[in-house]
Amino acid sequence: MPIDIEQARRDTPAVSKILHFNNAGAALMPAPVLQAQLDHLQLEAAIGGYEAAAAANDRMEATYDSIARLLNADRAEIALVENATVAWDMAFHSVGFAAGDRILTAEAEYESNHIAFLQVVRRSGAIVDVVPSDAAGELDLEALERMIDRRVKLIAITHVPTNGGLVNPAAEVGRIARAHGILYLLDACQSVGQIPIDVAAIGCDMLSATGRKYLRGPRGTGFLYVRRGVLDRLEPPFLDLQSVTWVAPDRYEMRHDARRFENWERNVAAQLGLGSAVEYALGWGLADIEARVAALADELRRRLTEIPGVSVRDRGRRRCGIVTFTVEGKQPRDIVATLRQRRIHCHSSGPSLVLIVAPERRLPALVRASVHYYNTEEEVTRFAAAIAALA
Ligand SMILES: Cc1ncc(COP(=O)(O)O)c(C=O)c1O
């Protein structure tokens, strides 16, 4: 069923005042998501944080169920953490690398992830090898297959890179990882909430995501999926009284579910908001969300391409809601600042985000306009007109 855009916009009152194409940064929260947090904050103020958490325990537990449903996972495979970076780091540093172990990644891996690779390389003597992209800019599956040998301990890629519209072939990578028995960590930070995600179909062992982007949840929320079959092989880099039980003066026992990757203290209001955001997205349906987001983004690319001096920079066969472009003679950050004064929101990203490919593609800084289903064709037209006026 197509999404009821009028209803989606009624649930997002800010759209009457701003044109928000920064959904890949932080999307606008729908009213129920905001309300879930406000209610809990009020309860905390009224009765105390621990008492409010106890009262909200069932709803907190339901957040795990909602995320499990979103990913086609089991609730025991879900950990709630502060953001996607913490989720990814907890998974990555659980693997444990020794000299000579190889990590295979893609050219457009997220900057923080690549920094973590470099740290592990420096500390352990492991090796990180970057799988080249194919002509369309997606991870080259044949090259990946060729690069595999017995030393490969982990394949870690980003599903939807932060500054480009492409969607990497996550499930095809999963098939290769499974066939060779290699651990597979997927950064789904930009894809969860805009694309249907089925961890069983993708075949990943670990998946990290954030709340505030396409899921339209609160800032400071994130989650990690870890497949049950690999859980007991992974030792989190930090342990606390949430992740283990201290059973004797010299001994602890680690949890057997994904909550071994959590820590104890949490923003309960935000995590309730996250649960509400997941339910809200599931209510529209992820397939319908993807169809609408992709159509709006395609229309935006078409409009921008018509403007003299504007170059759309997105690659990939399958494209999503992230649209990147440059305007001849203009600095992206200046464009973003000028538009913000007019209550039009987008984002700029520098080449450091993609240091591996930027020099080769001579990729300059980019403007990133990221659309969501609650955006409209009229907003696409207005955004393109605003860019044309600057070009
Ligand atoms: C692809 C990708 N991965 C990871 C992150 C980090 O997410 P967070 O800021 O929630 O830690 C981002 C943030 O922009 C991202 O785009």
C-alpha cells in the first residue's frame, strides 16, 4: 500500500517550516517518537530514573522485539548501544586479530571504520586490503572472490556509503563470506530505515546501525545485531556488569546473548523512542519506504542534472535516498550555509570521508541532499530551484 504522505507529514509538523533534505544526517522524528521520549522523561522527573526504568521495563524489552522484527532476527541477537560507531566497534574489536590476519573491506568504507582498521593493523600486525569497485562504483564481487585466502578473518563493508547514492551488494557479499566461512560485518547505518533489511537473506554475522538517520529515531541511539551462531566466539573489548556476571572473586561468566555487547547505563527515554521509531517505520512498511525514497531521489537527480554547472556524483546500479552533487565554482559548505538561512537543510562532506577513492576519482567536497518518504515532489522542485538560483 502506498504511504499516506499527508498523514506522514501531519506526524512531522516541522515540515511546514523547513525543507529537510538531511535525513542521512538526522531525520525529523515523527510525533509518536518524540512523545515516547517526553513521556518517559516526565516519568523520570516525577518518580526517579531507576523507578521509571522499572515501570517501562516491558516497553524497553519490546524495543528488542521491534528491532528483531525489522531485521528478521531473534531478540537475543540484538544489543542496544549509543550509536552506530559503538555498535560497529564493539563487533569489530570482538573478533581479535593476530599478525598476518587479513581484513577485506570496500573502497567506500565509513571513515571511522577504516580508522579502526588502521589502529588494529598498527597494534596487531593484521593486514587490511581494499577490494576495488566495479565500473558502477559498487564493490567488485569477482575481485572479492579472487582476494580471499585462508588468512582472511573478516569481511567488513558499508551497505550504503555516507556520501553517495549507491547500495553495495550486501547479500552477494554474504554468499561469498558464507561459502568461505569468513566472518562478515555489515555497516548498515545508512540503509536501515530506508531499505528492507533481512539479516538471514544478507547472510551477515554482525550488523551495526543508528537510530537518528533513516529510522527517524532519537540521537544517541544505535544497535548491533550479532548472529546467534557466532556470539560465543566473540569477546567484546569492554565488559561490565551488564555484559557478564561476576560469579567468583576471580571469575566472571559472559552472557550468551547479544547483550554481552551492551553496557549498563543507558538513556531509557531515547531507547524507548528508538523502539517507537522502529514500530513507526514498520507501520509504513520498508518496501514502500524504499520505493518512495528511491523515486524522490531519482527525481532530484534528474532535476539537478538539468541545471548548468551542477554535476550529480552518485554511482551504483541500485541507488537510494542519498543524492550528492557539486556546483561549479561553489564551495559545498557555502551552499549548505546559504540554504540553511532559507530553512532548506542539506549537508556537505569533505573528501576525507573517502580517502581511498577521492584522489583517484579527484572527488571534491560534495553537497549531500538526502530525501525521505515524508518529503514531497514539491520540495524536490523547490530544492532544485534553490540550487539553480545559486549556480
Ligand atoms: C555509513 C555510516 N556508518 C557509520 C556512521 C556512524 O554513525 P553514528 O554517528 O551513529 O556513530 C555513519 C554516520 O554518518 C555513516 O554514514
